[in-house]
Amino acid sequence: MLGTVDEIVFDCADPVALSTFWHAVLGGSEPTHRRAGWSYFDTPAGLRVAFQGVPEPKRAKNRVHLDVAVDDVPAAADAAVLLGATRQGALHADAVGTFQVLLDPEGNEWCVVKAAAASK
């Protein structure tokens, strides 16, 4: 093992606004705005999520995204939209589970997901 995940960092235009959005999605400690261009909070699971201001806009699809586990995908997607997310495509459901792709306020892809119940 080389190391452990210290934090997940989003490059973004507005660290304060994006940390406020993601805090509403994930919960945890109140966002800290450490200095201009850098905000973070710790999730209830102890993962630090940070937001670093960068001058250039997002240009393409993410190569990495967050899957947020929820009990009810359609309800969670509706709640996320009220917070400022945008649905990307239709709800997907198959034998593995259900998910909805969303975009955060700066266009970063992420999903609300629920695994299918295990069959016995």
C-alpha cells in the first residue's frame, strides 16, 4: 500500500458555493472557508471533501465521480435538484440496482444510487 485517501478535492470556480451544495448533499461538519479559493468539510463518515478555486471552467466529462448511496433514488434526485443539481438523462434500473446521473451546480457528474436487494 502506498497510502490512504486524505481528501477528495474538486477544482471549481466558486469553492464557497460548491462546498455549501455538497455539504447539503452529504452532511457533516459545517464548511470551512480556509482562505480565498479553498473550502472543505468532513462527511459523517470522516472523509474530507475539499473545493479548490481554479480559473479555467470544466470542459469535459469527469474521469472520476461520486456515487451517493440513498434509500430512494427518485426522491433523492428530486431533493438534489432543489439544492441546485440537474438531472442528466433518465433514471436507470436493472438487476444490479437503480441510479440517476446528476450534475452539481458547476457541471460535475455524480450519481445517487441504490443497490438491488440481494436475492436469497
